[in-house]
Amino acid sequence: MQITSFKQYEEDFKKSVENPEQFWGEVAQNFQWRKPWFKVLSWNFEAPEIKWFEGAKLNITENCLDRHLEKSGDQPAIIWEPNNPEEESVTLTYKMLHERVCRFANVLKRNGAKKGDRICIYMPMVPELAIAVLACARIGAVHSVIFGGFSAKSIADRINDSQCKVVITADGAYRGSKQIPLKDVIDDALIGCPTVEKCIVLTHVRTPVSMLKGRDVWWEDEVKHVNDICEAEEMDAEDMLFILYTSGSTGKPKGVVHTCGGYMVYAGYTFANVFNYQPGEVYFCTADIGWITGHSYIVYGPLSQGATSVLFEGIPTYPTPSRFWDVVEKHKVNTLYTAPTAIRSLMSYGDEPLEGKDLSSIRVLGSVGEPINEEAWHWFDEKIGKGKAPIVDTWWQTETGGIMISPIATVTPTKPSFATLPLPGIQPILVDENGQEIVGNGVMGNLCIKFPWPGMLRTTYGDHERCKQTYFSTYPNLYFTGDGCLRDEDGYYRITGRVDDVLNVSGHRIGTAEVENAINMHAGVVESAVVGYPHDVKGQGIYAFVINPEMHGEAELTKKDILQTVTRVIGAIAKPDKILFVSGLPKTRSGKIMRRILRKVAEGDTSNLGDTSTLLDPAVVDEIIEAAKALK
Ligand code: PRX
């Protein structure tokens, strides 16, 4: 299954296009199935209806755990590095992880969870988070992991959307020098969540928490009541494995649904290939399991391949900006997979944090989540890879389940800021606004995918129509990614960023509509418009134009109040970087906000605003430009 030469890549790619069923059927043979499929693929992008490995039975945890026990049971599966470097790190071998997953799976059963139930997980980056995820999969329950930075309201919305029965959380989390009261946040969320029957609480920071009789139980107590034998539930390849909520350009976040068989094959295949993983190597992905990168490339991908995956609780700059390099040196990390925003942030500290650090174990570097600018690419290459480690700039999305366009380490010649070429099985196509294919090289367009791949989303939870509208209706018979893309003279792909109203802030995906809704909930705010602007470290910053005639005290204080509202409604990750109070917004006669103008203002480039003749009140634009100049 592993590609070892560029020639092989070309051959595999060709085969995957000419005969996709044979190609994926062969890849899937590298996994363990209880019962084989009778059909590799049936699909229809119009409905959409996509089925991979139809009729096959499996349990993903048997692939991630059981099948490694005999040969590599004593090999480390997870190395946990705590937030505080003074604390001991923890290594769980495959045997230990298997035992703990089975035990916790029995805890879930004891608390009423069964196949098909939805379970919300809101936890710190500790081994028990991976254990909770795998325990859900073990019993066939559907996990919905929520990133620890989301607010009580965001959690409640997600829990209610998928009617979760059980919540798994911890008393609190460490994040650098801060402590986050997870259970308090969950308590606030659960006031409005009638479907939740049980809440299992892990002790981590041991801060005082309220435990509600009949609903809340301690993780540590529960595991004492069960044994560690848990036969894996037999799942259909197309049974739901997990839901992960993500932002779009309209409305509330959608629950992207991934299924057991296709997702497993795709996460495992892409992990083994993109990172050129070799047995015994230590692989470190710095993402949080609350995002898709953590699902696919901390948990399922690496473990399905018997790899050793580092799980890091902390942040790159705590206690010092040397922390990543300390972790690399301590655990002799061979592959480091991180985000451009982290690279840019660490780059800003200069060379000092790197002095005396032994990074010689590094063999492969990876980047994900946002476009990587050339400066950051070169710094990563020279300072961290010492010019010897290939950089895989991996483009993909929550919806794609796994990496789509990326170099294959040691195989594909790289080019700074290019995600390079599609992986075997992926058929990208660039289209213009009218959906016409843009052929040839040296062209730009909207990135679509014209053929299914095993890891693709199947639906959005509880609302199939929304899935259809969002991804399959913009251009008939194509999956639309929402990204703009350049294909250069060599046929290499560079992702240029979103073409819809979705922002990418520090690699986090945030819908402008969501932020606007949150701001509009603030007392006194009449209306708001949110756009992104280039930000040196975050990639994009959030710029909010707000009509707020009823200031409560000073403007600066009101801005802080608004930030507090956004933090309450969504979470701190969605806080605008800049707020500009205005008396009106540039609208067309039909009432549509001309975001193009606001983007220009936010970028600080108002020399050419384009056609403004359809504006209802052009004077508003001048006022906004003047006000923006005064804003720091
Ligand atoms: O705009 C693209 C950007 O991140 C979006 C997907 O965000 P999310 O679903 O949160 O998943 C992030 C982790 C896979 C994409 O639509 N993006 C992701 N990777 C890259 C990227 N943009 C440029 N280059 C990348 N390598």
C-alpha cells in the first residue's frame, strides 16, 4: 500500500482513475474486515448518495488495536506529553491502550450507551480523550468531539442537534498557564440539553466541580466497576462512526458525518503514504483531537497503521517558545505535523528558542489547515528540517475525512506553498463561476472534486438537504470545496483560500455569519458585518463593522462587552481582532451588504473599490474609510 517512487505514484494514480473500484478494493485488503464487501462503490452526487465497501462488516478499533496486539502489543501506541514539562509523560503500549479502551467501553455500556447512540466528548488533550473516542467506536456509539475552546451555548447547540445521550468531560483543562473549567462549561450547557442522561467526568486538574446526583459520575469510580473484556460491536461499513461540527458560510455549524469503512481505509492509506511512515518511528501531530486533523492523524490514521502517536496537551509557547523543540528532542520525533499559524508564531521568536536543541531525529515535516506562505515554508525547511526533511503541505477538509492534495514524503518533489499533486483516487477539477471546467495548466479557479473517495462525508447530521445544497448543488455532479485554487505550469496545485464567507483564523474555520449572529446578540447592536483580513501570525484576522447607536459607556468598553458576548455565544476563538463602529453598512438597493468593499477597507487598501454604482448610499463608504484610518 505504500508508494515508494514517483513512478509508482503515477501508476497508482492512473489506475485509481481508470479503475477506482479495483484500486480501492486492493487498498482495503490491507485492513481487517469481519465480512468482505459485495460492491466497492456505488455513488450519485446528485442525491448525494455514496456507499463504499457495501455489505462489509468491521469494527475500526479492531484495526486500530486488536490486530496489532500479537506482533506489536508492547510497542508504544500513544506517548502523552503533558502541558507542564515538569510532569511525567505517559506511554501507552498497544496492549495498555486496548485494555483501557475495552474497560471504558464497558463503562459506557454500564451508563446506558449502545450502538447508534450519540456521545458528546468535551475533554482536554489527555490519553483518556483518545480512549473515550475509541471506546465509543468499540461499542458502535457515534462520537461528537467538541473542541475545548467552544462555549456552553455552542456545546448545547451541538448536543441538541444530534441528541446526545451521554457526555464525557473532565473537571478542567490546562492550556499553557491557564486553566479552563470544562465541567462548569458543560454544566451551563446541560441546562438546555434534555436528551443527556449521563455525564462521565474525568479528574484531571482536580478543581472543585458540582456533581449532579443521578446524572454525573466520576470516570475513576466507574472503571472500577467493570472489567477490560469488551468484544467489539460489528459495524456495517456504512454505519456512522462520528459526527464533527464545522462552520459554513451560512447558519449554524453542520454535523459532518463520517462512516466506518471508507473513513478507516482513507485515514489509514493517506497516513501511511503522505508521511511515509516507517515501523517504529515516532510521529507527532500537534493538532487537537477536537478538530478533524486530530481525529484522522492523531487517532485513527496512525493507530490503524500500528504507529506511535504523540499526544500533546500544551501549546507551542508554554512555558517557553522552545516547547515544540523540547518535545521533539525528548521523544525523538521523526515526523512533525503542524499548522502554519504555529510555524509563523514560533518564527517570530527568532533563532534563540532553537539553540542547543537536537532536532536530528526529524525526517518528515507536515503542514495543514491553511495556506503556508513561502517565508514560513522556508523557515520550517531550513531551521527545523535542516534542508533534509521533505515538507508535506497537506490540503484537505473536515468533509474530506483525510488528506486530498499533498506531496508524498520522499516521493513527490515539493515546491514552497504548493500542496502539489492529488493523491491516488482524488480527481480535482477547477471550474469557473458558471461551472465550466478550466482545463490546462497555468490557470485558476474554484476547486471541485469530480469522483468520490472513501473518506468523503456522507451527509450532514439530521439534514441531508443541507449537505446537498452546501456541497453538491453549486456545480452539478461535482463536490464543491469552497476553496480557490491555482494550477501552475507544472500541474501543481496551490490552494489560495476560501472563496465563500468562511474565515480561516489560526487554522480554525469560522463562518462570518456565525460571528455576525453572535455580535448581533449584544444589546444595542443593530447590525454587523464581518470580513477577514491578512494577519501576520493568524493567517486571517476578524474585522467587524458594527452599527451600535446605544453605547453603554465608552466605545472601548463597549467593544470589550461585544467580545465578551462573542466569547459566550461561540467561544474565544471567534473574537474579532478589530471592531469598527459605523453608522451604516455599504448596501446595494436590494439590501445586500457589499462585502467586497468592507474587505478592501479591512485590508487597508481603498485605492480601487471597483464599481460602487449600485450602492444605496455611497456616502457611507467614505465615512467607513475615514473611521477605519483612525482605528489602530
Ligand atoms: O481553506 C482550506 C483550508 O482549511 C479548510 C478546511 O478547514 P477544516 O475543515 O477546519 O480542516 C482543516 C484541517 C484539514 C479548507 O477548505 N486548508 C486546509 N489545509 C490547507 C488549507 N488551505 C491551504 N493549504 C492547506 N494545506
